[in-house]
Amino acid sequence: MAPNTQFKILSIDTSCDETAAAVTEGKKVLSNIIWSQASLHAKFGGVYPSLAKRMHKERIGWVIEKAIKNSKVKIKNIDSIAVTVGPGLAIALEVGIKKALEFAEAYNKPLIPINHVEGHILSVLAHSRNLKSQISNLKFPALAFVASGGTTQLILVYKIGDYKILAQTSDDSLGEALDKAARMLGLGYPGGAILEKMAKKGNSQTYPLPIPMLGQEDKFVFSYSGLKTAFYKLVEKEKPLNQEKIQNLAASFQDKAFKHAVRIIQKVFDEYPAKEFWFGGGVAANLELKKRLRFICKQKGMKMLIPYSKKLCTDNAAMIGISAYYRFKRKKFLTTRDFDKVDRIPRAKVDKKLPW
């Protein structure tokens, strides 16, 4: 095996509509290849599972080959293979698992099953191959906010590998709500990033949308279905839409969605004092939300960690490699005799141990 801090891991993630592979060395990202299917799913207004599986099968070989080539690491020098086993789309997950098992068996490498949400939590610890890590002396417990795809969770990190979900969504996730609002405005799918661009040019006080669950923050529940319904009615009322209306509607929706998230986070901070705040997932790329969360952390004198690159916010395999590095250090990996036990866990919870 490689020296203790230099584990080289080939990781694969096919949890939803990104086919991803990466090579990491410890917490250093040597390559991170992502092939997005988003444009193919746009006409459906969301991810079409059977199409996702077919596209993963078509592209996964190419993506892995490019990840290995870009890393400049020979496959014989890889220490382990890691793969996302859940949560995610079952028929998409199985593509990555099958390919990971093929590689692990062909090259006689250990296999490390990984929880996708843990990958987002630990994405903040990654650093690029050209830079030394700026993160040292992690302080626990930390509070992690993961807002990605169908996940919106606040997670207490007692230590790496030991988690407790404190708050989560009861319906739409934050990312789903932003995408759906964008679709109502005719901005396409996925629309969260386009909604953000429109919101920057709009006035968030133009329309009186409700803040979800106002006064009920102590329930530790995120909920966006009510805001989404109110927004739909507002958009219908304001039609025909013009550029100015779209910008103001986008700003108004984003403002209320973020106010709700921030209020829940503040309440959790009060109940569960944490020493650091980690923010991962696709919504972590949103500049406005990052600004609001930085303000809270500054008030509380807390360090806030976010991924160093936007590529680490979206679904990717490098974050899976970071999670696998810590599991490998704890000797949480499988050898050939246990490969037949590995299976997808579409509804995996980050605070529940994987069965292997």
C-alpha cells in the first residue's frame, strides 16, 4: 500500500445525471471528470431515470479513461477503487457500482463503498494538485449544510464518519425549489444557476412572497412546497412576463427561499453550538447564499468551509475520493471475497452506517 497520507483512489459516481470519475491522492484532487446529461433531460423538466442509466452506460468508460489519463497516475499505482452506493437513482447507481467492481476485480484493488451525501459534506476538505491545503486543525463538532439535488440537510459532524441529521426537507429540497421556480419563469432546466443570474438584476422586495414556516423554525424542517405554490400563482398573475418582471420574480423567490434556509440554520446554531460550518452541494455555488451564511458565521466567530471549485459543488467523483480516503485510513474497505455483497442503497442515510 502507499504511504499513509498518499492513498491514490479512483472514484466513480453515477448517482443521478452526471457521469463522474476522479483520481485523488489523500485530499488532493489529481483529476475530476464530469459528463453532464442535463441538456438531455431538459425536455422532460427533470431527470428521466431510464435515459440516465443509458447515458451512464454509454459514457462511463470514456469518463474513467479520461480521469486516469488526466491524473497522470497509472492504474497499477491506484491503491483502491471507490464508488457511490447511495443515495441516488437506483438504476443509475448500479451502472457505477458494476463498473467499479469490474475495475477492482480486474486489477485486484480494494473497493470502498461511499455515501453520496458524505461526499458533499467532505468536499470542503479537498484541495487542488497545484495548491497546498489551506485547511488544518479541523475543530469538531462541525455543522454541515448539504444542499444538492433532492437533498437539503443540516448535519452535525461529531468527527469524520460520525454524523447526526439535525434538519432536513419535508418536501422539495432547496435545489429542486430553485430549479422549479426557474422552470415557471421559462428559464429551462436545470435552472438554479440561471435563476441566480436573473435575481442579481432584480429587486427582491418587488413581490410579497411568504417566508416558509415563519415562526416554526424550532421544528428543524425545511419546506419549499408552499413557497413554490405561492410563486406559481404569482407568476400566472403577472403574465405576460417581460425581462424586468422575470428578474424581479427571480430575486423575490430566491430571497424568500434563502431567508427560510438561513432562519433554520440560525436556530440550529442556537441549539447545537458548533465550532465550524461546512457548506457543500450544488447550491453552495450560489454567491448570494454564501454571502448570507458567511455573515452568520462571522457573527458567531466561526470558520466557514466551502469547496474550492464549483466542480466540487455539483455531483462529482472527487468528493467521493475524499470520503474514500478517510474510510481507507480507517481500514473500511472490501476485498475480493466481499465484492458480491455490494449493492445500491437508493435511500441511504448519512447518519446510518453502510452495511459493509
